[in-house]
Amino acid sequence: MHGALHVYLVRAGFNFDCSTAIQCYSATPILKQQQQQQQQQQQQQQQQQQQQRTTTYNNVQQLISMLICLNLAQQLSPPMPA
């Protein structure tokens, strides 16, 4: 399932290196901070629709990469103790 999804995303133009899953997982707080900054930028750019579309596309692209990478990191990391 993951392999097919990864191939599809690469063909769709999403570059994602599976070997970076752990680093990506540990960088999640930084990505959240970047998302907050992007949300502030989006609020400032509401009049400029074309830029807003581009920003939205970039956010979706980043979100998909984050989801893949979180999923991989959870698979690769040991299970959390109950």
C-alpha cells in the first residue's frame, strides 16, 4: 500500500525520501511552527488570490509529506508502552 502511494505521489510531483522519516518525525514541532507562520502570512495575503492558491497548494504538499513521514516513523519506532 505504502509503495503504491509513494509512487503515485512522486509521479504527482511530491518529492519524499522515505529514509528521512525519523528526522522528519523529530522535526514535527518545527513544521508546526512553520505552519503557524504560513497561516499568519495567509491572513495577510487574502486580497492576493493567486498567491493564496499557491500557498494553499504548498501547505497541502507539506501536509501530505508530513502525514507520510509520521506514518513511517510510527511504523519504524517501537510501540509506546501502555
